[in-house]
Amino acid sequence: MPGPSSRRVAVVGGGPAGLIAAERLCAAGLAVDLYEAKGSVGRKFLIAGKGGLNLTHSDPPARFAARYREREAAVARWLARFDAAALRDWARGLGVDTYVGSSGRVFPLDRKAAPLLRGWVRRLRDQGVSFHVHHRWTGWAVGGALRFDTPGGERLAAADATVLALGGASWPQLGSDGGWVPLLQARGVDVAPLQPANCGFDIGWSAHLAERHAGAPLKPVVVHWTGPDGAAQSLQGECVLTGTGLEGSVIYAISAQLRELVERDGRAAIALDLAPGRDEATLREALGRPRGGRSLSEHLRRATGLHGAKAALLREVLDGAAMQDPVRLAATIKRLPLRLARPRPVDEAISSAGGVRLEALDDALMTRALPGLFCAGEMLDWEAPTGGYLLTACFASGLVAAEGAIDWLDASPAR
């Protein structure tokens, strides 16, 4: 490792983007101070990994980059520097081997986030990164020093370059609350409004449905919708009926399009196929058979296999007469219409869209308005579905920002 430098770089934010930036900066021989508002780093990383840390995805490069939609070209440049394979190699360097699951998602063998994070922080400390927790960034003092709120009062810190990796606005209890937005806007950095991504949506159920079935899984289902471009689309997966609407993996996967439809039209229309794999004619024939003394619920279950929350959804949208009509009932099972009124608030979302517009940054992720200030991670204006794509781009952008800072300092030896 290069010898110590008199130049100091501040990394503000202790998520994956900030940590990988600190690692690269330290490897270049720079003195690195990492500041974190909470009492420990990587909190969202740990929470996200509780159900099994989805580190990245095995998609081929072109398909991987396409997950970032309108930011595909920009994120592809980051991934050219640090892609899914590089991320798996990096984890292996920390003694964490990975495997590809049946869905193509990549996980550590033990599926845990904590051992990976502990090993990473230990290595960063050994490499010389100085950690400063309970330091909430509040902007700049006269003269350019960074300002931090700490338990002991305000602290000022000088830095020759700064990498901000402050997250978006989802899960504010873990530190990502978007409080940085007005600080950057006041300095002329263009920031797109932060919005929920990978989020649930409100529909407005009846009290009966909400009370009886909130939390019930709906699986499998196929979601049909017409995207903002007018193209009819569909996706099979799973979701969960909530007290106010729907959430879950298949909804998260299309949440960007649904959010855009709500913004444009005031609502988003979707249809659920509650019985994938069974065609409408077969359902209609089965429902039309005499039910004898069986109740409608029992007849529905025997004829279609639907019960519980799925059966309740049918009753939510059909009146009593329609529930007795095999033709209308079969058609609704295959295309149950729902109107999404709004996304859930951003502080409930898995991630957030919006942030520092990429047009406000150069290719090295340095702000055009404030030379020497670099931004990385979820605070940038891009979004991706869950599945390892979010985490991979955070790592990649952190590395790009760090290398940008290194190059900028190297090009300015007198600074």
C-alpha cells in the first residue's frame, strides 16, 4: 500500500458506496476520514440482508445495464469499472464466497450481511481509514470546512476533496432521510425530487378486506398493465395484500412505471391474473358445473383453487350477482381490475428515485458547481429494481467517485 499522504479526503456516509470509496481512496495512499451520522456504518446494508443478502445478480452485462432504464448508459459506464463479477471477487477477498440462486440472484453462501460487513470494516481500519460516527453533516462553514453535528457540539473538518454518499430518503431511521437536498441545492447543485422506488401502492380496500386479509400473500399472480409508452406488459410473481393496497416483489419490479402512470394520469390501472396456468375457458366450465348444496366459497375453491385473500379480492370487485355468473367470474379471475391511487410514502420504500441529477456531475461524478465534491450511491438520480442491481450500482458509483477524486487531486498538485 502506498505511504501516507498529507492530503485528506472526507467520505460522508457509511453505506456501501461510502465504504468502497474509502477503501479505494486509502489504497491510493490518501488520508481518509469517513463520517457517519448514526452510531455505526452499514445499517441499511445489514437490514436489507436480514432475509438473505442479495449482493448482486447473474444477468449478462447488457441485460444487467438495462435494469437502470433511462440511466442505462450512465450506469453501464460505472459497471464497466466494477460489475457483478468484480463484486463477487471483492467479497471473496473478504473470505465470503457467493452462489447464484434459482432466480439468478447472487448471495453469500451463508446468506448473511453481518460477517461481510464486520470483515470489511476491520480491513478498512487496518488500512488506515479513520471512522467518525455520530457525525451528521450539515453543510459548509465559511472557508469551506465541512460542518458536522456531533454529541459534543459542532465540529469542523477540512478536506482536500469530499465524497458524499448520503443515501436517498428511504428508511430514514437508518440515516437516509434526504436532509442533504437543501444543502446541495443552496450551492447550485441540481437535485431531482426524491420519490419512492421499489414501493407499495395504495388502492383503498373496504374495511372488511383490510381487516381480514392485510398481510396475506398473493402467489402466484400475473400483473398486467399498460406502460407509460402505451405498450401492454405483464409479469408473473408474488405480492402481498396490505391494509391499504399492494406491495411485494412483483409490484416493486414495476413500481417505476406505476409511479409514472400515477403522476401522469392520477392513477395506475393494473389487472391481476389470480390463476396463472389456467385458461379462462377451463375456469368458466368448472365454475358452471352444478354446485349442489355447497356454498359459493366452497364451490369457488373446488372449481378454481382460489380461497382466502384471492377469493376476497373477487368479492371486493364483483357484486353478488356477478359472483354467481360463471362467465363474469372466470373473466375476473383472469383479469381482476385494480386502480392504484398513489405510491406509499418514500420513508416506507425500499429505495428512492431522484437525487443529484447526473447532468449536474461530470463522468467522474464530481459536481460541476463545486469542484472537488463528488457524489455516489443512492443519492444520485437513478433507480433500479431489487435483485442485487441497487447494491451493485452503489458499489460501482462509489468506486468511480473515489477514482475521480484521486485523479482530480493528482491533476492539482498544489491544492
